[in-house]
Amino acid sequence: MININSNNILKGWDRNTIAEKIANDLPHGAYVNLGIGMPELVSQYIKDDREIIYHSENGLLGMGPSPNENEIDYDLINAGKKPVTILPGGSFCHHADSFSMIRGGHIDYCVLGAMEISVKGDLANWSTGKGIPAVGGAMDLVAGAKNVFVMTQHLTKEGKSKLVKECSLPLTGANVVSRVYSDYAVMQITDIGFKVLQLNTNITLDYLKSVTEGNVYQ
Amino acid sequence: MQINKVKEKMTDLLSDVFDGATIMVGGFGEAGSPIELLHGLIDHGAKNLTIIANNAGNGNVGLGALIGQKQVKKVICSFPRSPKGITFADQYNKGEIELEVVPQGTLAERIRAAGAGIPGFYTATAVGTPLAEGKEEKIFNGKKYILEEALHADFALIKAEVSDRYGNLVYNKTARNFNPIMSMAAKNTLVQAKEIVQPNFTNPEHVITPGIFVQKIIEVKEPIIETIAIEEGLTYP
């Protein structure tokens, strides 16, 4: 297990910069599901040269931004149960249809957070193994979406690497992650390891290797 | 004589509910959650219920209140954590209530399958995870899937926006969620609708749940909004 002294943790990209990198990699016309929390930032960085359709798994395709205070409708919420809006061209559907969009392979990209990602593309992000177990739609999303993007800090606050040989936490899915966007690098999961597509200029490849379990290559 | 599934009294709507029943409860969070029917179920007093829903209640209204009254022995759901999901958490931590966690899409599809007469299906969701343990595996085209079985219920508690006397239902925005598939999966589908209209007022092109799936309906003109109820400290009973 890699565990860096927290005083020696290098500063990487901030979350907005990571969100912008993901936004730039989503192509025009893509149907995208953004996970609750940090991945929601991605929608703020979509350039004007493309239109992205957002799916919320509770039954909304064509989700828009948060409403003004006086326009809140408690029947119009997202998967995080927060009030949202619907854009022109949007639609509602029931849960089985909404998850058919996911499970049937119609969602082009999902972006979600992680507790651990293995070099084989296994993802753990739903359970620490303690407390009340609650999974929501995460297992459906990673099994069904065409591309699974993970947006995460490379190291935990304690300096433990989230990129591991084998996940120690309960899996959300096995061999499901396509790409990892961390604060240190953008990495594609391949048959032989983490392939570095882009490296933070503050970070050397040697440092990246020292904070990543499994094969890292450029 | 005309078909009329509309009941005036909550006691008539819930008269067939029995101890030990399996009950589906529509809604995703508060949207589409039949709070007045759940309060009716508290007044009815049925016990040892198995609840199938996406969540396990929030605050002390609706499903949270039903659990608070210790009428529920088991919850089958995808996400039993809510910011104020105190009643479930309290009983779960004491070992007083059973929990079966099901991935949300698998939950929806198991419910849909029951309504469509499909006893089980294979899915890639949860393969390789703790939630696949003990489930039959099968390989299709080189990829591994697990067998999931249909989820049936004795009753479904449904919230709709509009109904007619046949039970043709229209929902409001994302309050649709689990309601149409639960209507199909239960033996007895009991509906609260904000408005009951004449049959020619429901456009046949816009009906989401056709009346064949509905047994009884009651009008609840101004249903409780969970967020506001919790903010105001409402509890039931």
C-alpha cells in the first residue's frame, strides 16, 4: 500500500480544472450522466461549440441548472434529490425506462467519484464497509454506460493512494472504469496499466509512479 | 352501471391491507411519494410489513413515520440513507428492521419484470460486487451476468397528479419515477391523485398508467410537501 507523508503531498489541479478537462473530452451530442457532488462541476465548463444532454437517473433527460428560489418545484428534482430544471427538448420517463437508458448502453458517458480504482479498472465508490449500506444507481451506471470517467483526488487527505493494484473496499463494478481524471494526471485504463494521457506540469512521471500502485506508463 | 374505482374515505381505500403484507411505495425521495396513503396506513395499523421503495423515509412523515410506528419489519430499497432518515437508521442500528439493498436499476427492472409476467432476468449490474453473492451467473457472448428475480407485491401505494374513475393516471415531472412500474407489479394498486377528472378529460395519448393496473383511487387535493413538512417539524400521527 502506498502511503505518502501528508507533508510531502504535492499540489495538483484544483477540482475546477479537473472538471474543465473532463468537459473538453465530452463530444458534441453526447448523452451524459454526472454523479452527485464533484462531477456536477463538469457542466459549468462545456464550451459553446457543443451541446451535451444531461441524464438524471430518477427519470429526467435534458436536465437544466438549479432553479431560482421562486421557481423551485419539489416534483422536479435530480438524482441527488435537489430541485433542478428541464431544458427545451427534455423529457420525463419512469424508472425502468430511465435505467434502460443506462443498462441498455445508451448513455455515452458517466462521470463519478471514487474511493479506490484498481489498475484493472475495478471501482469502489459506494461503501466503506461500515454504516448503513446504500448503493443507489452507481452499480447500474458503471455496468451500463459506454464510457466510465472517474473524477478524483489522486491521494486521500491522509496521503493514501486511491489508485491501487486491488481494491480493498466493496466493489461497485469490476473492470468498468475507462479513464481516471485525478489532480495529478489523466490516465486511460488499458490491458497493461494506467496509460498517462496528460500529466500535471508540477508532477514528474517518477512522482506519479511513486503515488500509484500498478503499472504507470506514457 | 359504471365502473368507479374512486373511494371517498381512506379507510375504504386501505380496507384490504393485512398484517405481513408486502407493499410497494412509489416515489424517489419526496417526489411522487404517497404521504397521505402512508399516513392512512399508520391509522389502519397493519404490522410486520415488507416495504419495497427506493428509500427508507426521511423525517417523521410518510414512510419515515410508518417505520417510526414500528409497522415495518423489512425494507427492500436502493438507498436507505436520507439527511433526516432517523427512524430507519435508529431501528437498523438496533437490529430491529431488516434491509435488502438492491441496485436502483435492478430494483426498477425487478419491479417491471413482475408487472410484465417475467420471473427473472440476467443483468451485468453488480457482477463482481458483494451484491452478486449467492446469485446464479451466466455468460452471454463472453460477458458475465447474474440472475435477478421479479419483485411482486400485495399492494402498491401510488401518487399521481390526475386520475379518472377508471384509474387512468398522469404524473407530474420527476414524480413519475417508480409509480408506473409499481402500479403494474402489485396485486392491488391504491392511488392518491391530486385531481380526479371526467374520463374524457384524460387525453388517451397522454395516459401513462392505463386503468387496468389500478384498483382504488382517492383524491388528495393538497398533498403534504415533505421538505416543507420536515422544515416545519411536522410528525405523524
